[in-house]
Amino acid sequence: MFATLQKKQNSQWKTKKRSNKAEKNSIYLRFYSFLSIWILASFILSSPLYAQMPKQFQQKFELSNGTKGVIIMIGWPADAKNIEKLTDKVISEANHALTLFDANNPSSDIYKLNSSAGISPVKVSWQVLNTIKTAIKVSNWTKGAFDIVTSNGDYRNISIDENSQTVDLKNHGMQLNLEQILDGFLADYMLDLIYTAKMANAMVKVGNVFRGIGQSLFGPWKIQVQEDSEAYARHALNLTVSNTGIATISATQFKNTPLIDFRSKKQIKPKIKGATVVMPTASEAQGLAYAVFVLGPDEGINFLNKLGNARGLIVDSEGKFLKTAGM
């Protein structure tokens, strides 16, 4: 239903003039006590051509597990009802996907996998299969600093058969927990659903994870990262969320949830205040952001630099900003 949207938008953006009287508003979103990220997006309100021009559609949401987020799409005013329906559908699909990952739900894929550890392979949904594959990839990159196996083994004891769409946990008592990559999966998944509906310019935020495609009304999607106390505001960074995933983690996240070094399976104390990672997908970005917390500031920034396709920002315990090349 939106097949001609991108073509029309590109033509419209090339021909329209920006009025000096146009009123531009910014959407400000605050996520947690250390890092602030806000989406920089604009509206044209005073132009008489407003009704004929693309506009921004924004919908905040809260998923069934309590995670909050925002969906933003650029579309035509005439498509408002269809865009609203699409937004509702995307949120509904995300809530359904969440049930597949609920380790406490006997009907979920993760519950069945944990119950069958060391016994037999389990056929899982493609959503769970692909997320486990991504998690194993991140674990390989980080040499186990990130891992979805919480006991009786590690990522190397997971076997995947894509032909039969099964996953086998080799050791008795092995347990999977995908919480540290779940928001990234949801951001990727929701954006894929939007793109499949022929919406070429959109951004999704799930928790503190972003995934974007295309651009906003006035150029690439932008978010800004800075330290909340503003003591280091001069180091604030504007990041582009165009065909990339961005994930941020704050040390405050580990006040109630322990930070685990999965290599030793022991709790450790965070050595950094916060981390932001940019990767091709949100899932990869979230997994690497967690690994950076485990590795610490110096080892973490060196790791991101050596990875090649990653960009990142780390703030150490003293408030020093460490950036990879290209940030």
C-alpha cells in the first residue's frame, strides 16, 4: 500500500523549498540517568503546502514485558489511517515475538530449549533461531565476554541445524537467557516489518536500542549522546541512525541486575559509566555494548577498533570519553 512512497518522497524533497517561517520541533527522549539520547526530528506546520507534503508519524508504545519505545515513520497525510494500522500491527507482532523468548513460559521456545538441554534438539521459530545465531556470532567476536548461556556450558556447546530449524543444547542443565540481546532483536524485527510494508524512511527505538532506515524530513535520522550531568557536555556526539543499529548501556542498569562476566560466570563490578555501540544491526550493537562493559574501558575500546565494522563510545569511571576511529 506504500509502494510509491519512497519515489514520491524523493521527488518531493528535491523540489520543495524550506520556508524560513517553517516551525521545527524536536522530540526529546530521556532514557536513563547516565546517557541522554534524543531524536532530532522536524515538522513543517506553517506552510500552505503542508497537507501535500510528507509528514512524520510517531507512536510511543509499551510492550508486554514493560519495555518502552517509539516508532517513527515518514509518510503522506492521506495514508495516515494505513500507517496507524501498520504501527499497531508491528507492535502486536513484537508482543507475539516476546512470548517466544520468555524463559518462564512453558510454551515458549526458550523454555523448551532449557528443558531439553542435554536430551534432544528442539525445533524453534525462525525469530529465536536467528537471534541465537547472532548471539553466537557476537560471542565468537568477544571470545565469550558476551554469552547467552548462563550455566553448565557456553556458546560453544550450542548446535544449530538450519535445515531442520532446530537448536541443541549439548550439556545437561544448560540454560539460555537472551535478555541482553532481546531489545536489539525487537528493534531489527519491527523495522523489518515496517520496511516490508514499503515504508522506506523509519526509525524504531526499543528500550535504549535504535534501528533506522532512510531519513527524516530534513536529512538522516540523528540521535545525540551525552553525559546526563552535562559536566562533559562538550563531548556530546551526534550519531546517524541510517541503515544501522545503535545500542547504549548505562552502569545504572546493573544496580538491580548483576553484571556477569560470562567467561567465568561470576558477577563483576562495572568499570565504566556507559557505552554506545554502532553496528549494522541493533542485535549486534546491543550484544557488543554488553561485552564492552565486561571488558572494561581500555580493552573494550581496543576490541571495538580491531573488530573493523564497529564504532563506539565508552565513558570510563572518571568520565573520560574514549572513542573509536570514525566517531
